[in-house]
Amino acid sequence: MNAREDLVVDLSTFEGTKTLALTIERPFPHEVDNTAPIEIAITIMKAAASVVVQGNVKTKIKTECDRCLAELEIPVNGSVEATYLSENDKDIVQSEGHIESLENLFLLTGDLLDLSDRVLEAIIVEVPQKVLCEESCRGLCPCCGINLNDDPDHECSKREETLDKWHQKLNDLKKSVSS
Ligand SMILES: [Zn+2]
Ligand SMILES: [Zn+2]
């Protein structure tokens, strides 16, 4: 299975609780670069006025080291927590001024419950902004871009060149100013 359509649940087809257990290859090709199939286990609990959704989402994400740009694969273990209220209930909650204090509250429109955004969010919030291949990663040489983890004793020839050029330019500039 590969489509996010598989994450649309028809609420009219069951009473009480339904468990959704799916493995989907790449449902979000533009948003998430997952290297392992996304394992989804979600419980949907129907009550009189609301639907409560809880579960977890597991996959692996491709990313890169913030310093040396090495490709990395990190495990992601996200959770889904959401409450869906029908249109009418939302008005009640809103009139009591509670809506802002309730997190993960969504509006139910019709019998089709699309959980794909919940699954996507669960993954995205778990992906760290900055990842290092190792805490001690030396990164890249700022002058030539060589990976300093591969060559810790790197003495950059480009750096000398760059400095030489810079000095040359500076000298030229001085000459042009003084002449
Ligand atoms: Zn690194
Ligand atoms: Zn270098």
C-alpha cells in the first residue's frame, strides 16, 4: 500500500472502537523522505459526540549531518493524539471559551475521517532540526569542502591560496588608492 487514501476511515462502518494497523511505503513523497515503510497503529474510539484517535507511527527518515552533510537515517517514533468534534459540538465548546485550551482538537465533517495529516504531523514533529552524525563530527573544511572526519590532519592548500589571493587584492587596492 502506498497511498494516503488508506488513512481515510469511514466512521459509518463501525460502532465503538476500531483499530487501524497499516504499513504504508511512501504516503507523503513530497513532505517526508522515509527510508523505511511507515508503520501505523491507531485506535479510533467513537463516542456520542466525539471521536478520539490515539496511536503511534514508526518509520525511518533520511536526513543529513548538520556539519559534514553525511547522509543519515534516523528512527522516528511519533504519536497521534486527536479529538474530533462534530460541527455542533464545536459551537458549544467555543461558546464556553474552552477551544483554545484544548489541543489536538479537530472538526469532524461527515463520516470520512482523514488521518493522513495526523500521521504526517506525528512524523514531522519528531524529526530533529539539527542532527549530527557524531557529537564529535569535525564537519567540512570551510575553504575546500573536504570532510574533516576523513582527514583530521587536513592542512588546507586552498586556504593558503585564498589568503594569498586576498592579500594580493588588498595590495592592489592599496596601490590603487595611493596612486
Ligand atoms: Zn557529520
Ligand atoms: Zn580544506
